[in-house]
Amino acid sequence: MSEKIKDVGFLMCVCTGKCPGFTKMDIWDFINRVRIELPVEYGFIHPQLCEEDGDRFLDEFLRPGRKYMIAGCAPNMQYKLFRDAFEKAGLTIKKDLIPLDIREMTTEEAVTLVEKKLEEEKEKKYE
Ligand code: SF4
């Protein structure tokens, strides 16, 4: 696989697991392929990041100096939903969050999107 892109942590938000937007993919194949095959620091699934316990989780989890790729709902929603948590952690949401909308995608399509975005990050890093 390509060179590791340091400092990108990968989270999938699965929208409770009941959202019809994720029925085309196998979420376990997806997350396992991302964390094993792609150059991220780690990858895991959270059930619902925009619920109150998701806020508490982000408060404990986010830290400065790392970028977070979150695969879930639309980027515009993610910027709104996670802005406070990123600010609290000393992060800049437009710079430190890489939001991906993977709803309605197959496993293959979602893995390809993550790979493409990671490549773009790598290019930015060496610009
Ligand atoms: S953050 Fe987005 S993907 Fe996650 S539960 Fe909320 S609406 Fe769904």
C-alpha cells in the first residue's frame, strides 16, 4: 500500500446502524478494508456521533495535531454538527476534519472514495 499518511484518524459514523443510506454496503467489510488496507492511523465505527454521548465521546477523543476523516453524512452537516467539539479540542474544523458522505454507496465505492481523499491529503502535505 501507499506511504502512510500520518495523523489521519478514520471514523465511520453509521447513523444508528438503521439508516437506509447504509444498506448498500457491508459496513464491516468497509471499515476493515479502510483500517487494514489504507494508510490511516486507525479506523473504527461509532453508532451516532451527533447524539449526546457522541459529543461526550468527541470531547474525550479529539486532540490537536491530528486530522480526522469522518465517513457518514453530508459534509455540510458534519461541519455544523462537529464544529463545537473540534473548537473545544483546539482544532480547526475546515482544516482538521475531512468529511465524507458515503451514504448510498456500495462497499467498493466507499473504499475508493476514502482512498481518493487520502491521496488528496497526501498531495496537500507535499505541496
Ligand atoms: S453524524 Fe451524520 S451520519 Fe452520524 S448519526 Fe448524525 S446524521 Fe447520522
